[in-house]
Amino acid sequence: MKDLICFNHLQADDIYEIFSIADDIRSGKYNGVLTGKSVVLFFPASSIRTRVTFEKGIALLGGQSILFPSDALDKKEDLRDVCGYLDNWADLVVMRHKDMQVVEKFAQYAHVPVINAMTECSHPCEILSDLYALSKIRKQFLKDEYLFCGTAGNIGLTWKEASQVLGFHLSQCCGAGYEMEDVKVYYDIQTAVRGKDIVCTDSLPADALQDFKACQITRAVMELANKNAVLNPCPPFYRGEEVSDDVISSEYFVGYALKKHLLPVQQAVMIWCCGR
């Protein structure tokens, strides 16, 4: 039994084990593995893809999901006491909360596995799913050159952790003042994209749009990347901001197809956390 709180808490072997479980799930194994088990979910109303795939994944594995809004954890009650009661009934907890400290404290006090489904500084399940999906379409996905376009937020920081754990090369394109530490940084996209194979983005805060004008991914920009390069923007993406409309309509965009793997990967994460 184990938690998944940050990507860099994983070893490479853990990641490949999760990928192997996802393969097995796609082959029809693990049916009913959560039968009789209850998974407590904390999600904000705005969550779409992550919530849908966790809830559907739990149901397909035979489990029961019990949903609360994330702000249920912001009331006066001490988290030690919340966990003390939930331990009576929950077999697993999946949390999406902006404050990483809330997730960490919950994992500290709970006696069941806790999965971080996103905080302001970390999104491990999302990047695990992207890497699993890329491994299915890129023969040497860890030898590809990765470019992340965006701020030093939860997506960028988790891509950075993934590159450190798995050893692939990651660069960043951003406006001045949004750099991640210990990552090669470019400030204009036409320079940044050359020699790259995998281009990833994150949506931009409204007050950062002006600072990222030289970083937008367009079809013309993708034509400067390596042959067979792909664009994988993290949803929700916004046409006309970090990406152009024409690049989303192009052959470079693989986002919809890649995200179908959220379902088996998040199922695999739950099984892995519960000790298979």
C-alpha cells in the first residue's frame, strides 16, 4: 500500500510497473479488482477529464466512488479527525486540491492510499498518462527532445520531475520571469522548437498572456520542429492563446488521442497504490 503525491517520489521501476498494469488493464485483466471497495474523491466542480476518468475507472474495476467538493477539506475540522473517520469506510482517497500541504497532510494522517489528482504545483497522474501514451506512438520516447511552453506551474514542474526521474531532456520556452530552475530556457518559440520532438504546453494565466506573445505554438512553428514531431497541449488549452487554432486542426496535434490513456493509467495508479 502506497501513496502517489509527487512524480519525483516515484522511481523509474515504479513508473514501468504502472505502465505494465495499464497494459494489463487494456488486455482485460484486473476486472472487478475494486469490488466491495469505496474510493473517496475530492474534486472541484470545474474538473472534467481527471474526474470523469477516475470515476469511470473506479466503476469499471467494480468499485464505488463517493464524491465531495474539494472545499469540504477547507472547513474548521482538523484533517487528522477527517482521516480518523474516513479510515473506517474508505479504501482509497483521490484528491484534487490547490494546496499541496492539504494533500500531504491528508496522506500523513490517512491509513489508506492517497492519490494526488492535481495541486497548484503538481499533477503526477496527468504526466504519467502522457508519458504512457507517448510510449505507444514513439519507439524511443525517452530519447526524444521535449519542449515545454508555459509557466513554472503544476504541469511544467511535473514535466521537470519526470525528466529527472526518467532521464529525458526537457527545455522550456517562456516569457522572462517564468523560468523553471535547472532547465534550459528559450524566450522565443522559433528558436526553442528547432530540434524538438515532443512539444507540450500549459494554459496561461490572464496576466501572463502579454509576456508569452513570442511563445505561441502555431502550425508554422511546428513545421520548424523535427520530422514527425507532435504537439501535446495540456487541457484545458485555449485557441488563440498558448496555441493557435490552425495547429489544433493540424496533423501535429495528438491531444485527444493521447488523453484516452488517462483512463487505464489512472486505473493502474489506483491498483499500484493498493498493492495490486
